[in-house]
Amino acid sequence: MREKREEEYLSGNLTAMIDVVFQLIIFFVCTSNLQDKAVDDRIKLASAPNGVVESKKDPRAVKVYVSEKGGLSIGRTPISPRELTIILNKARADARGDIPVLIMADAKAKHSAVKKAMDACTEAKIWRIKFTALKERAEKV
């Protein structure tokens, strides 16, 4: 008699559970690359082999990209220095305090273009500015 109960307990339709598991897998595969797609791949960062690797990242950080030709952008959206100041003022007001800004400049960008981003931070009264570089340069094949 006991064997019959175990068979009834183990038998059942697992289709719904398997469906949910597959949906979760698809969700995580699709969303895992969203952060990477926010990075502008047209920017080729300089290498800094002796630089310090930052392990703790602030999610409030605003990433400002400076292209080789001197253009500013956030994500893939080109902006002017004045628009950057407005965005930073809004972000600082929303955070109710100082927020970090990461300037990711192309290795061939001129300092005058990076200075535009720094000046926008100064106008927005933001003093926590960091610069991003690669720890190691990828080998060319």
C-alpha cells in the first residue's frame, strides 16, 4: 500500500514548472548584456597598467564618453557641454548630494575635449570625477 502513495506523489505534470524555468533562463540571458550595451564601443580607452582597479562601483555614477573627435555623449546619445551641465544638475538634485562622474575618453581624444566634460561637472558643482582606462590592452590578432 505504501508503494502506491509514493507513485501518486511522484506522478504529476511538470510542464508548467519547466516552462517557468525556461522563461527565467531566457529573461536572465536577455538582461545580462544590457549593461554592456550601454557602453559606447566606439570609444577606445587608453591603457593604464599601473592604475588601481576599482572594485566597488556606485550605481548613481554618470558615465560621460568623450570621442576621438571631441564629442560628448552619455551612452550613445550625443550631447553638448551645456546639456551635460543640465543633466548633471538634475542628477545631483535627484540624489540630494554629490554624485560621481566617470569620464571615459578615447585614447586619441584631446585634453581640450575632456576639459569640456570637466567644466560641465564644475558648473554643476560636482567634484567627484574619475577617469576610466583599461588595466591591460587587448592583444591584436
